[in-house]
Amino acid sequence: MKPGPLNLITDVAGLRVGNAQDDRLRSGVSVLTSDRAFACAYNVMGGAPGTRETDLLAPDKLVQGVDALVLSGGSAFGLAACDGVAAGLRAVGRGFQVGPIRVPIVPGAIIFDLLNGGDKDWDQSPYPALGRAALEAAAPDFLLGTAGAGTGAATHDLKGGLGSASAVLDCGITIGALVAVNALGSVTHGPSAHFWAAPWELEGEFGGLGQGGNLPGGAEPALGKRLGEATTIAIVATDAALDKAALARLATAAQDGMARAIVPSHTPFDGDLVFAVSTGAKPLPDPDLTPFALGHAAASVLARAIARGVFAATPRPGDLQPCWSDARRPG
């Protein structure tokens, strides 16, 4: 397994990601889309999720493809970003056909970033416009860290951010992850610079520091954020041809990546959610072995993406938390 050319979720051919953010608001939106609808499922393991249109992703539901996925700041207000994305898709004739009408299918999930020091005193929600701007910016290459849905994200004691990573399996299948890291837990070993995700790092993508010293196996984590302020939301995507049932299993396996990279994770106060996407471009090389390998790869690539999001965060005036580069970087 090795990273794809960009080491981004867009190494899955055909996928594009767009970011839009408002630095005064200290919030933003990230959108995953492609030229064709893609199969999608999801899994929630946090106790406080915020979502839109996720019921239709169940294997027994009518709609078999979605036009875009939205990761947004803004808590419940941020779900309105999906409206802007849907409007942009409708304008170019995308959506589920119902007679002469097309209805864009745009599920989304949100993080809580309302208490991060940004100006939240708006008269009209900024999120529909941010959603449409993110859709219009969608491209194979995009920024990580303090960008898109990661603009106002935070963790236990460091700025969070938008992360992504990819892997190409030995069988030729590609898998990637996109994540907004806004966790209650910590992504590093206490005050050290070492990421929990270090065992899965590829090619020094978040500092190459290794695992560090002895892990605090008996330590009990402290609560570093107020209850209800957390959530890590992610997308894993592959070019392997998987149906919605198989994607639901892939999303479940990918949740292990959160547990590898964030301690603690899946708490009652996080809304930890993973969407899983298939472009269907490649048949499974081995119907038994490939899903097994993909499950492990999904967890590993998500763990890497989480560390990369925090590693890439950049400082802004008025930040309430330091960046890893300021507070943890060795030397």
C-alpha cells in the first residue's frame, strides 16, 4: 500500500473537492462531488451527530446514487450548506430524475464550531452561499488544514483542520479519505508532538516523528472542550465497485481509523460519522479478499487523514487554540 499521486481523496479518479470559508466567521464548507452520481452509505458511532438526508443511504432505500456530499461547520445552521450545493447542481441539470424534474441528492454532516471566536451574529445564514462556492471550487487539488470545513475546527488542545490522504492497494484499487477534525479527544500523545496515528504514517506525511515514548495506557483522559462542542466527520471513497450494503460495512471499518488517531473517540458528546463512497470504476479483483483489504485500508487512510488535518492547520489572529506547528513541532 502506498499513497496516491496527490495523497488526497481525489486520487480516486473522477472525484473533486471544493472548499469555501469565511475567516471572520471562522467556519467553512467542504464538498465532494463528481460528474456522475456515486453510490454512498454511512455509519455513525458518536453520540451527537448532525446530518441531512442520511436515511436514504440505507441499502433498502430507492435512491442508489448521490450527487455530492457536504462537510460543514456551523452546527445545525451548517446543514443549510447543502441547499447551496443542491442549487448549484440543479442549475447544471444534475439530480435524481422525477418526471421532468431533477432533484439533486446532497447528504451532509456538520461539526460544532459556534464558540471558536468567530463572528456568528448573522442576519441571514452564510452557509448556503458557502456551500455553493465550495461546489463551484471543486477540483482534484485542494488545501488542507485551516480550510473548508476545517476552518474553525478544534481538538482537545490543538487547532483541528481539514485532512485528506489516499492509498493504492497492491491489487490496484485506490481508496482515500477526507475529514474535518473537531474532536473532543486528542490527536497527540499528551503534550508531545507524536501523533496517535503514527503507526500508519506513509512517507513522513505528518512529520515522520514515529510513535514516540511509552503510551499512557492507564491514563484517564481529561475533558478539554465543553460538552456538545465536538464531532469528527469524514468521507472514505474508493474506485472499487461496491453496493450500498458493502459501503455501509466499509464506513463501519473506517471508524476504526478515528479510534487509531483520536483518544478518546466515539464519545457521547462527539457526532463521529463516516460516509463511504464508490465510483464503481473497477470490479473487485477478488470478491472475498478485496473487501477485507479495503476495510483495513479505510481505517488506515482515515487515521492518516486526521493527523494530516491537524498537522496542516495554520494560525489566525484570535485563535483560541495553538496549531501543532507552533505548540508541538520539535525543535
